[in-house]
Amino acid sequence: MLRYVRIALATVAFVAIVAVFVDFTGTAAGWFSFLPKYQLVPALLALNTIAILVLVALTLLFGRIYCSVLCPLGVFQDIVNRLRLSTTPKRKRKPGLFRYSTEHKSLRYGFLAAFIMLFTAGLLALLPQSVAGLLDPYSIFGRATGQFLVPLWRTGASAVASSAADSGTYILDGEPAVSAFSWLIAAIAAVQLIIVAVFAWRSGRGYCNTVCPVGSILGLLSRFSLLKPIINLDKCNSCGSCGRHCKASCINTKEHRIDYSRCVVCMDCINNCSQGAISYSIRRKTKTTASTPEAGRRSFMVSAAIAAGTGIALAADKTTDGGFAPIKAKKRHGSATPTVPAGAISLEHLRSRCTACQLCISACPSGVLKPSAALSTFMQPTMTFTAGYCRPECTDCADICPAGAILPISAADKSVTKIGTAKVDTSLCISAAYGQECHACESQCPVHAIHLVKGDNGNMRPAVDENRCIGCGSCEYHCPVGTSGHISANEAAIYVEGIDKHRII
């Protein structure tokens, strides 16, 4: 019973976290955005005291239940194990696929020490925190989901919406924003996911108990957990079945001993013991204990519900420049200082907190956030205004960030937070340089910070009021230069220059 309850809870948590990433309507985020915030590394970075205390309490009560229920990478490994089991011949499946192995302490605590050093270097801004995020299990899963599942899901949704629209049925207002795909980040995500999958296929939870720093940290606490799988020597017939089915390889059947620092509380040993010699109960000083699993059942009574729905996605503002020329891919100015969202406080703050889980990138409805390829902000989100702009009323990235890299901010505060300043390249502006009538940047500025004034050559040119401009990028996005086919430049004539530290205007 306990095993099935654990599987049910893990399934709910896994599906919910995936839904938060892929659901472009925001419905899943409204219900389950708390789950990413209860991942250990993001909670530590955000100084989320409640989440940290809850995770510590869960571990001290139930053992490493986090690894088998709340961690999406842990559940992914269980899925891989299940695939291996289903493809294994029945004659090998019955005896069990795993064997007891001793703890690889040097590797385990070596990776933990490396993570602590990288984590500290990130907090001190000596390195981007995303380097430490390469070892964080939640961030590994988030990057893989953001780079593979999100684009596939949303492309499929767009295809369905377009097909329905052709037949006169409109189920979406335009196409949903597609997550930013990066070949570099996708390659890193693929390599990491393959490594984890190979570990899972060959050694069950070998990755959790050798490489994963979260597993090592919780393993130190789980030694002292109140409830544990206990072997009753009076009932045990030394068949060894529990050890052969232990995906953590932590049951020494010869000595009737369980390494609780590596046990992920999957309950497989309890389920596979034909003698009922293993129970999930309070460890007592005596060697033999007789306990009922009823207490364990009560401990796992948790109710969950999944709400699904469809919403309206924000549509692209245009697909042609007035219907005369097709839109082409506009490029970001190479010299522009990086811009980070309101709530991030500064580039340094985001750099020291963000583990590059890609959740904010997946949540951005305008497609403004992209993963950075620069070494100083590697894999962390940066803002580009070539496919959209940061709408002043949108706070999705701040609401969803689990690591405190982008702090919660209200729409009212965001609308007066300056994250950058628009700059004009008069050599590209079709009004300033060529005398053609254009006021796209002026008309599309939500804070009315741009006005046309007469330049030295007599042509009208945009002038930016730096005291009003918040750096939302609407001007850069709507600028026809670099977009329309009949203009040779591939960059907008007006672009946003980021500032080191945000301020209220």
C-alpha cells in the first residue's frame, strides 16, 4: 500500500511540475507554482525559510522522501527503471535487477564539496550560479524540459490551433509563445539527461547516491529519520529479494543492514518481501521489531488535485509590415548591455542566484527571455526584444522564479521600474536618415517616453526621455528597421541598453 501511495504522489508532483513548464495559458502555474519553490537548491538561494524547514522536517520524519516524490529528476530515473524492467526478459525480472554495493564516499562527497564551492562562488558573484546549477537535479530537469518538451508541446498546440482556425474554429487567440530554443543549451541538457538515464538504467539510483549534491545533503539528515524501512530478523528468511529489488543498492542482505543515507524510501523492498519482514516504522533499539504499516499509511495521507484548462495566449502583434513585406528575423544589437527583468534588481543579483532552470523562460508569454550563451551569465535568462517586448502588466517570471533570482513584484511597481534605456541609431532610422515618415516607436511606447523632434538635417528623429523610459523594449520590437524585407539592416534603429541596477522612476 505504501509503495502505491508513494507512486501516486510522485506521479502527481511530476505531472504538475511538467505542466508548470509547458502550459502557456498560466493555469498550471496558478495551481502548482509552489512545487518548484520546494526544490532544495532554489529554496536555499531564495532563503525560502518555510520551504527549507518543510524539507528538513520531511527528511527527519520520513527519510529521503523528497528524492522519490518531490524531485522530478528522481521520478525521471524511476521511469527509466520501469522502462528497463519492462524490456527485461521475465526470467531475469523475477529475481531482481540490482545488487548491494558499498557507498562510493570519495565520489559522493567529492561532488558535494565541488557543489558547495561552486555554490559559494556564485553567491559571491565570482561565477554565475548557473555553473553550480549544472549539478542541481531540479535545474537539470528544468533545462531538459524547457529545451525539448516545451517547444514540442507548444508547436503541437500551435499546429492544432492553426488547423482549427482554417476550418473556422478559433480555440486560441493567435499562436502560443514558443520557449526560446538554443542549440548550445539543448546540447548541454541532452548530455546531462543521457548521463542521468545511463546511471538509472545501469544502477537504479546510482546518480542520486554518487553525483547529486541534494541526495548527499539529504542523506546526511536521513540517517536520523524517525521512520525507516526496518528488517525484522524473526520473519526474514534471508532470501535476498529485498536487496535485489533495491534501486538504491543500499540493502546488505548478508548483514541484514540498510544504509539509510542512500535509501530513497521507494518502498520497493517492502512490496517485494514475501515474508512481510520489512516494515516502514520507528527504529527501535532491539534487533527485532514487530510493527504494523498502519502508521506509515497515516503519515502519507495527502490529497492532491490537478486542474487543467485552456486559456488565451498572447498573439504576435504582426506577421507582415502592413501586408507589403514579410517579417524577417531581427537581431539584437551586439553592443547592447544585457537587460534583466524587473524584480531581478540587478544583473549581479540574477547572476548570483539563478541556477538556469529555464522556468522563467518557459513562463514568459512574450518570448522575451532567452538563455544566454555568454560566459558571465551562462544559460541564465537575458532579455531580447526581437520577437516581443516586456509588457508592463506582466509579472509571470517574477511570480514563478523559485530561486529568488527574480523577486516577486507587482504590476504597478514593475510599470515604474527602470531596467534599461532606449537608444537611437540615427544612421539606421528611416525617418532620421532617409526622411520617410515613421513613428512606430513613438506610437507604441507604453510610457510615452519617445517623441519625434527635428534633427540637424531637417528630418524628424526619435528623442528618448530617459527619465520616463523603463526599458520595456516595445520600441525595439515595433521598429520596422531590421524586420521588413525591403530594409537591408538586420537590427532595429532603436534598442534597449540595460542598466547595472534597477531603479524606480
